[in-house]
Amino acid sequence: MPSASPAASAPTPAVPAAGPDRAAAGTGLRRPAARTGVVLGVEAGSTLVEAVVATVGGEVIGRGRSALANPTALPIPDVVAHLSDAVRQAMGTVTPASVAGVVVGAAGILRYSRGPSAEALAKTWVDAGLTCPVLVVADPVTAFAAGTPRPSGSVLIAGAGSIAARVEGEEVTARIDGNGWLVGDDGSGFWIGRQAVRAVFAALDGRGEPTLLAEAVLSTVTDDVVPQSTGEQIAALRDAVYDGPPIALAALAPLVSAAATVGDRVAQRIVDRAVSLLMATATALTGDSSEEPLVLAGSLLTAPGPIGAEVQRRLAEHHGGTPLIAAPGAVGAAWLAARVMEPGIDAGVHARLAAGAGVGCAE
């Protein structure tokens, strides 16, 4: 893995370093001889951006958050603006010259290393005043690192999207799903939100059974101004779905969990199917060995709710050990940056990073 140095040249457009899941920005990378300066960890995800500034010893000294920054889902200027906002918040009074290393976990990582978007995205770090190397890795790498200090294992992520990945060092060496909302991401927040909308349409036009999701979804998409007639409700829901970006349906997933918790049969069937799909994704990659860590990440698996609880239970039974719950992805990014600064860093630093950045930062 390229290392960080405060004396290295300013970041340049990212280039492939070891395959499509990793890109490095900057030249003349070298490992510092001792702990010095601070590190910046950034998680540029499909629902938000998180940034953490910390010492190499694990003390969190700054945090930032902004809107999503997936370059496959947003125009590049918007991605740059969101990244810059989160980094600015995290940096606070920290001088850019004191940042000795940066790791970014990115959804849509190829846009950071290929095509016209690469230069614009790399300029983000230059405009922030950073002069150290910037390493961009696939978001499963930072998600895994947010759950364990160990270098190798597997991670199942279920948030807006879903993927299972095998991680070794700073590389994704195998993956299941993660194919995006149009053809994949089975059991994800988007998948659940889409099923909820379909169930509401069916309930309204008589094809399906009544469900609490009808009122919950309609109230959400119409800002509590729900039309009176069924025909108007169908039209309002259809318009809301097609007026927004497809990934916005992921925001409806918590409504399904809530309805299932109070006994709604339609919602429970969606939850059951989501759990089955996520289990299929995870077990296709991990098998049943407990020799290496299995990390769960993403809001569906880390926040309280029936999906995370059942996936955790089933994986513990299948995997032979309790899965680890990831901290925010920016923690994993900061840990990786700190590990570059001091390769022999101890696991206590990882625990301090998670404790210092975990409150209020979950996806």
C-alpha cells in the first residue's frame, strides 16, 4: 500500500494502483519513520460522506458529514462539493500541512481513476490544501477495516445497496453482488423500498392485501398531504417515484422494518425475503469458516431492526462465530491511513478510533 508523507507532492489525478478496486493519488510515496501529524479518513458513500481527522494514536480530533458522493449517481461537481464540505468540517482548525496521510473509501471507485472525472475528483484534495498522498480504495475495504483491525476477512454491506466482499490488505479480492440498483443489490435498502412501493400499489388497486405500508409510504412521499381518493393516491405515489432518483427509494426501507415489527404481514414478507437474499449473498462468499472475521456494515445491518438482528443470528449460526459490527466507514479509512504511518500499530488504536468517531456518525 502506498504510504503517506507530509513532504510528498500535491495529489494528482488517481491512477490504477493494483486493479479496479484501488487507486492512488500522489507521487513519491514513502513511509514516515515515526508518528507525525494527523491522518484523514473519508468514506464517500451512496448515502452520505463522512470524514474523520485523527492522530496516529487514535484520538479523533475532527469529524465532518455531507450528502452522498457516489460519482455514478451524481454529477461530478456535486460529488466534489459534498466531499469538500465534509473534509472542511472535519479539518476544522487543523492545518492542511499537518495531515500526513489520507485514505478515501469510495463508491464508484473507477470514476476516481479513469476518464474525465478523475482530474476533477483529485482536485478536491488540492483545493483542500492537502499536500500528502491520497489513497482511494473501494468502500468494502474501509467498511471491513471499520469492523476489525485484522487485514483479511469478509464484509457484508447492506445499506442503500448491498455487496459481500473478500478483503485482503487494501484490496477487494472477491465480491458477490454489488451490481447496482438496476440489476442487483438484492436485499438492499433500495430493493426493500421498491418492494414497499409495489406492495402499496397492489393494495391500492386491489391486487394485494391491505398493509400499513400504504399510509406510511404515502405520508412520506407526499409530505403528509395524502390525497383522499384512491386514484389520486396512486397518481401521487407514481409521480413521487419517477420524479426522484431511483436510489431515493432506499429511504423507505425503515418504514418496512417498522411495519413488520408491529405485525404487518406484507412488510414481514418483504423483511423475510430481504434476509434470505442477504444471507445468500454472504454465504456465497464466506462459506461456513470462522477462522477469519466477518464484518457487517451498512444501516440495515448495524442499526436496530428486524433485518440486522436476523442476519446476525443466521450468520452466527452458519459462520460459527458472531459477526463483527462495523463502525462508520470513515473510521476504517482513518485506521488504514494510520496503519500506513505506523505499520506495527496496535489494535488499541482501532478501538480508540471507533469509540471517538462512532457516536452520531452511523450510515
